[in-house]
Amino acid sequence: MAPAASAEELELAVALLREAGERTLRWFRATDLVVERKGDGTPVTAADRDTERFLREALAEAFPGDGVLGEEEAPAASRTGRRWVIDPIDGTKAFTCGVPLYSNLLALEDEHGIAIGVINLPALGETVWAGRGLGARSDRGPARVSAHPGLDGAYVMSSSFSHWPPGAVARLEGAGAVLRTWGDGYGYALVATGRAAAMVDPAVEPYDIGPMPVIFSEAGGRFTDLAGAEGIEAGSGVGTNGHVHEALLEVLRA
């Protein structure tokens, strides 16, 4: 059995991510916010870059030798066998549109998998976090997934439907699911705290879903890729309350 995460490291990760989130608010809905385009066409702002640089510097000071994988800078190699995974602003499109559903994501990965995961929603003043063997919590108290038993009436979140398998939306609606967007880290936070049944990301990078395995495990849910395998490297993510997981995967893969 994998050892429990460090409670002290989890506490520091939560504090650092909240501080990082506070930094983003000075750009949120600012009239002088400049939105640039990266090589892949996705948006990036000074807030993205500033937040990742802040977290990298803070983590390097607190945990020298740990590796870092982030969205905006090149990976830093690990000398300890551990790696921090950063998405400084998950939901940059929402951020640039003034929609308060963007998040900051931070995770710690060790030889056993993801040990610590934090989702911070700075514009909403809400954080969800978990440590392996330490449980999952939010500002509301313990974080637990819902008991919704099946797809009929289940709220299913997604960042968008542009990468969904052909026919999957119609099949889910036919099964009675209620589909909603503006997902990203916010969607996963809703599921982990029992306010939605599932979140689907058919196309993601590891930093988009770094915290999710441990948050969902500790909250009583389940997190896999579209093939049903665990981890953050397969390019997709599905987080559920566990009860709807297999039925949801079956519909998505049909």
C-alpha cells in the first residue's frame, strides 16, 4: 500500500496555490488585460505566466530537487523522484472572458502516483484539496462525491464538446443525463464535492488533470481516462462519483 502523503506538505501546497490564485485577481476582468496566442492557438496572458513563475520559485525554495511540469515553461528535471504538476490558470478562456470559473491546479507526484492535489477557484473563493490517505476537503468541510446512482438525471460536466466522440452527446442525452459546460477544474471540483455526478475531458494535457486522481480517490469517487485506466498521461480524463463511471465510459466509447 502506498504511504500517506505529508500533512505538512499538503497544507503548504494549499497555502501556495491560494496565494497564487490571489495574484491572478489583479488581472481578472482588467480592461488592460492582453491576450496572446501560443503556437497551438490557445490563449495565454501575463497572469498565466506570473502565476506559474511564482509557484515554481516557491516550490524550488521549499522542495529543492523536486521536478516540475507546468503549462507555460519547460519541464524541470527531478533529482528526488518527485514532480510537481502545475496549471497556473486552468480555463484561460473563461479567465479572459471574465467568467469566474477558472482555477489554479497543483499536484505532487511521487513513485506511487499523485500524492497531493489542489484545485483553487480564486474568483469564487473556494478550494478543494486532498492528500493520499489524508482524505479530501473543501472550504465547505469534507469533500465527498454524490450518491447519484445512474446516468438518468446525472449532471455531466465538460470543458467543451468539440473533442467528444461522434454521437456521444446524443447517447448521453438519450440516457437521461443533463449536460453542462464551462468545466475545466471547476467541473471536477463540482463532482468531488457532490454537486455534479461526472466531468469529462476527452482531450487534456497532464497538467490539466494533475490533482484529480487523489482528489477523487479520497472523496470516494473515481478518476480514469476514457479507456478506464488510471493516471494523468493518457490524454483524457473522466472523474465521477463512481456509481455512474462504467455506464458513462460505455456511452462515451460506444
